[in-house]
Amino acid sequence: MMAQMAVAMPLMLAGEQGMFHFPSADEFRTQPISRAGNEAGWPFSVDDGMLACVWSGGQKVVMFLENRPSDLDEDDTFEPRRVIVTTDPIQLTIGNMAYRDLFRPAASVEERIRLVAPFAAMGQRLCDQPAGAHVGHGEL
């Protein structure tokens, strides 16, 4: 019992979540983002979406989620595609296999890292916001 408390105490004092914490909707930090006109460095295959930060596996993870298509009826169910936004090549490639088409085509992993790096940095600033924060467009 004392050993468990010794491990958990630094996490509680730092306001961090444990390895097996399942986040609730009110813990997400979000910010809408969209492609500006002729922006050449936009890494995603859709023009707008939501940047989000959430605890997963004991660490803060930045994700991009696509918005609901405007031509989809309100009655239709919608499960947004999502990708991890990181400069870690393993997470960027293997961690995003399910929805890799949410990224625009890139010639190499290095090019994809270069494209997502500014968004990963913006996402880390989003992670510094209080849990449940909804940051306005362009505030970070």
C-alpha cells in the first residue's frame, strides 16, 4: 500500500494521470483549426478539423480530428477519423495506420514530420491549458 502511494503521489501532485486512466469528455482540451487559403504546409487531407490534447497511456497526446461533413444529415451517425500529431516517427506512422488517409500524401516520413511539427508544437501548448479548455481559432 505504501509503495503504491509513493508511486501515485508524484503523479497526483503534478496533476497528471496514471497509465491506465481513461479520459472523460470534459478532460479534452480542444481548438478548431483550418487550412488558410493557399497554405502549402497543411499536413491533413481535409481543410479543417479539431486539434485536441488528452491523456493516454500516462502522457499527453495531441490529436487531429476531422469535422463532421456539412453534407451529412444530422440523423446520420458520424465517427470522426483521428490521427496522432507528433514528431515521433513510430507513433506518426504505426500509431496512425488506421486513418493514415487523414494525412495528405508525403514522399517520406521525414517530410510528414516536417509538415506536422508546427501542429505538434501548437498541440503541446494546447496541452498546457486546463482540462476541458476550448481554445478559440488561432489563439495558440
